[in-house]
Amino acid sequence: MAVQGIRLAKILRLERLFRIHTFPVIFCLPWILVVGPFSLIPYWPLPAKVTVQVGDPILLDEANISEDFQEEYRRLHSEMQAMMNRLYARRRLPVLG
């Protein structure tokens, strides 16, 4: 997890003193917490689980798409949201998956 630290740079007045606009803060391995210029030190990003699911093809009727565009959009949106809800329901831990 990384934070740019724009507000932190303003609080520390780094822009006025050193012309630095950001002061990054990174939580990572093996250093746990890396701040400021030390963010250039190599680190291992924390692992993240990514799940990809491919849905059924969505067929659109070209003759009706101009007339029922909003309806097709709502149908597409609801199908994708239902797929995301099913994937989310399978997760055990919010961050680690």
C-alpha cells in the first residue's frame, strides 16, 4: 500500500524548503514502512490475489441498440454487478482474498 503524501509534504513545508511536492509513505516487505526519499530502496510489494472471470458473450441487436440503448446498458450493468457480487461472496478475507 502506498500513499503519495501530498498533505504530509505541505505539513512539513517541503515544497518551500526543498521544492518537494510529495513525501511518499509505503507499507511493504521487508522494510515494513518506507518514508520519503527512502521509497527508492527496492522492496517486495505485498501480495494481492486477483480473480478473473469471463462471462457469457453479450449479444446486442444492432437494429434496436439506438432505440433501447439505456435498457441494454441497464441489462449489461446488472449482469456484470451480479457476477461481481458472486465473486465477492466467495472471498474469505477482505484484503487477502
